[in-house]
Amino acid sequence: MLDVWNKFTTWLTTLPLKEWFEMRNLFSFLPPVDWHFKWVYAGLIYACFAGAIIINFFRIHPFIKERLAKFLWTNALIGGLLFFFRYQRIPFLGMDIWRTIQEISIVIWIYSIVHYRKNKLSKEILEQRVHEYRNKYLPKAKVKN
């Protein structure tokens, strides 16, 4: 396992990370030919597709499951389109600024999901348990025949 980690870190250091958000690449109408991150980006798109399919088999809160599924499907489809435009070097549609906007929206979307999970969902579950505990000791309503 340590060998795999060493290979990964060696590969990661060979990537030119400063080119990821370089200003001349962000706003150039015709994307440059050399794109060092295309397979990393393609891997993330495939991970979103796989995650969107796999998330249906897990037992989690329905609202969180729905939000995660929408998040994964949306980013997989938009990411796939942006990857296609960038890979084919289509002017204006293949600009790196669109990818950057998508990445910023991913961060905001993940923050909103985590914020809901940490703050609102735990309060809802606690209120539901308190309500069930109170109703356990209340008399049942009489049924008329």
C-alpha cells in the first residue's frame, strides 16, 4: 500500500499544478493544445457517474440521498460536456473559465449539503425522536365502532 502511495505522490508532483488556474488559459477563446489534467478530469467525471448510480443502493436519509444524486448527475453531465468542448478545442465553449466556474459551484454545492447534514438534519432527527418519546406515554385515542 505504501508503494501505491509513493507512486501517486510522485505522479502528483510531476503535474504542473500552477497551470490549473493560469490567467492566460482561463480567458483564452481557443483552449491550448497541451492539457495535462485531462485524464484526472475525466476520472472525476466517471467517478460522478459511478457515484450517481451507486448512491441509490445505500440506505441514507432520503433528502440527503436526493441532494447527492442531483449533485453527482448534474456535475457528471456538465463536466462531460465541458470535457468534450475542451478536448475538441471548440472556441469559447472550451474555455477554462467554464471549468473553473463549475469547480467553484461544486465547492459551494458540497458546502450546502454538508451544512444541511450537520445543522438542520441533526435537529430534525432530534425533534422527531423527542416527539416519538413524548407520544409513547400519551394515551391512545379511542376508536369509535
